[in-house]
Amino acid sequence: MNTGPRRTLRLLPWTGPEAKPCFLITDDGGGRVSRLADITEATQLDMGAQLLAHADDLLPDATEAQLRFLAERLVEALRDILRVAEGRGQRYDEERLFP
């Protein structure tokens, strides 16, 4: 029976070439790349919240060009946030299965 640290696979909050997912194999959550991923996730969530607040303010009087630009940014933010949610969901499931 292996009594060493359990290795985990973490979905990172960014993609690699051709928009393919990036993963980190780690023994714990305290390494440099894990910390960078945590900071990136927090930044992406904060930027999404700020963009949503901006959209609320902009929508009533937005031009067609502004709406298109806003929609493109909202799609980017939603893609980032869904990747964060997926990664956190995988970690949560793993923590429940292997406490």
C-alpha cells in the first residue's frame, strides 16, 4: 500500500496551444504553479464580476458596436469562469472521494 502523498490532477485556468486544456500533476496544492493558478482563478472571477457590472451600466444606451464588443468580452469571461468552475468541481469531487 502506498503511504506517500497522493498525486492529483488539476485543471488549470488557462489553455495551451489550440485552446487545449492544461493540467498540473501535483502532490499538494502549495506549489508555485498551484499558487499561480489560484491567483489566476481569482483574477478571472473578479474580472467577470466587473465586466457584468459594466454590462449592466452600458446596456441601456449601448450602440451596436459597443454591444458586439461587450458580447465578445462576456463570452471570454464566461469561458474562463466555466473553466474555473469545472476545475474546482473536479477538485471538490476528488476531495469527497479521497479525504
